[in-house]
Amino acid sequence: MRILLIHQNFPGQYKHLAPALVRQGHQVVALTCKVKEPQTWQGVRIIPYTIQGRSTPDVHPWLSDFETKLLRATSCYRGAKGLKQQGFEPDVICAHHGWGESMFLKDVWPDARLGLYCELYHLTEPPFLNFDPEFPSQSPEADILRIRMKNLNNRLHEEIMDAGLSPTSFQASTFPEHWQERITVAHDGIDTETVRPNPGAALAIDDARTLTRDDEVITFINRNLEPYRGYHIFMRALPDILKARQNAHVVILGGDETSYGAKPPKGQTWKQIYIDEVRDRIPSPDWNRVHFLGRVSYDRFLAMMQVSTVHVYLTYPFVLSWSLLEAMSAGCAIVASGTEPVREVMTEGETGLMVDFFDGEALVERLCALLDDAPLRERLGARARAFVREHYDLAGVCLPQHLEWVGQLAELEPRPVRD
């Protein structure tokens, strides 16, 4: 079978699926704007395409998001035409359509089956809009219209999608009902053999300090430190955490940019905004126990999880972070927000402890109680790991589900492009 993969940051969610398809004997090609020259990766032929055009100055702000996706779509379309001219005719196209790239691929290959990675559909009702009262909508009525426009890319793809794949039931549930009958829920998978407890783990903070399992270590991670992942809630709890836990070290991973939600005021970062808010409440000796490591290698991330005494995970009702399941796989004792994506994978008192996203006092209380209860930490961590191994293990559960999905996709009658 000939399979085309589309991802603006390839391999992205196809990191494990693409090589597995090669091992099954399929011809696998990836079309991406990430690389400049053709290359081969684990048997996958990677073909570059170049984004052509630029955003229109002063375009209507509701249209700017779609225009960016349209530029990617037309550029990817030209790349696909080049592939077709070389004689490549895919049986199946798997695409993460979030950046718009796959919008016109059925115009190139109308007989191909298109399978989409359905990450999120933008909704306007609570708790999706105005979940956090600290960041209220400035124009609620207009925001409903803006978000509807934001779904243009989703809607145009729905017309040509033969099947969809969503990593969690929560994420699949955001899509309209007429999508959901074509969406299979299967997570990308956690390599539980790599992400596992390690009593001998060590995390070097700097030349003078290395943390191990003998230390009391509180961990927190965002891709970028921002409100969507509860960074502001955690930072406001930090003075009380440090005061209550005089020997604890707090390790925080994450970049200074914005992945989701509103950007900070110009020239500022969410990271520094909330540091500045709490810094005068934290004595310098306590602040010296707070370690911002920025973005780190995967090995260092893993070491952080493995030395963690208690891991804190907070999120809006949004896409579930891989890091939560990885923390569970590493056997971490976890305090998390009781938001819907978390409740899908964690059970209160069984595989972790949960608090209301906005309740900083409860966060401090439950965190400290867990730090004082080693048997409970061990029990929660062991059960969390067992749960992930049973339901989210890459090799034994998720990758076979993805391969089966591709096989079923290939058997479908392709949906035609509609005017």
C-alpha cells in the first residue's frame, strides 16, 4: 500500500506509526514544510514543500487565522502536484489538518482515502469559552462569531474526511456529532518501557546541585509556561508551598512562548509576569530552591519525572498533555486539576489526587498531604503506571490500534470533493 503522511512538523504524531507502516512493507512518503531537502528517515521518504505567499497586512483579524492555513494548503497542494507528476499515487493519506495543509489534497488524488488526526474542534459554550474568569472575553458575542470562523478549516476538512483519529474521548467529543461517527479514539501511546520508575535517577540542576529520589522534589511542566496549563495557579501557590516545605525543591520545565490562548502583553512573558507577582512573597533562601530549567532534552525530562516526589499537572478543558500520561507511566504521585480531560485518564484517590483548577489553597493542602504520606504516594504511583500500561502502552495497545485504523481506512469508499 502507498501511504502519504502530512504534518507541518513531521513526524509529530506519526513518530511511531510511520516506521511501523514501513516495517509492514508499505511505501510511506511524508510531505512537510519542516525540511529543505529530500531525505529518508527510518524508511520514510520525506519530501519538502515550500510555503509560498504571505499574510495580507491589515486583513480582518477573524480571517488572519484561516488565511495562514490557506497559504499552507495551497503550498502543500503544489507540493502534492509535484509528487503526482513523479508518478506517486497514494492509496491512503493521513494528515494532521490543524494547519490546513491537507485541504486540497483530494483535488490531487480523488481516489485516495483521507484520514485526519482530529485534535480539537473549537467550541463557544462553557467551559470552553471564558473558562478562566481572570481572562474574560472582551466581546462575548463577537467571540462566538470569531470562534465559528476559526472552525472553517475543520469544516472544510470534514467534507472530505473518510475517517478520523482522536487521542482522547474528550477531544473527540468536541467535534459535531456527524463527525464523531467517523472518529476512532486511540491515543498516540506511551513507551512504558522507556518511561518507567528509576530509583537511581538523578537530575543535575547545575554544577553544584543534583537531585535524586532522596530529595523532596515537586515538579511542574508546560510546553510553554502559560495560563492554559495552570502556570498562574501554580505560581500563586508557590509561596505557601515553599513556606510549608522547607526542604523541598521545585523544578519547573517550559519555554517562554505561548502555545495556547492569549499572548501576554507585548514585550512580556507569562513566565516573568507571574514570577514578578509572587517574588516579593518568597524569601531569597526559599527562591533558591526553585529551578526553572526551560526546555530540556527528553532524557532530562525523563530524569525529572523519575526523581519527582509529587508532580503537579493543571489544565483548562483542552487537549490532554502527553506529559500527564508520561508522569503516570514513570510512577509519579500526581496532584492534578479535576478538569474533564484529566478525569478521563485519572481516578481520584486511585491513580492520583485532584483539585479544582482555581483552588490554590486546595492545591497546597493536597500537595503537602501527599508529600507527608509515602505509602499513599507509592500506591498512587504504582496504580497510575499500571493504568497507563493497560490502556496507553505504545507497543501493546496504541500502535496496534493505529495500524488497524490505517488498514480499515484503506477499505473505505473515498468521499468525493464537493463544490
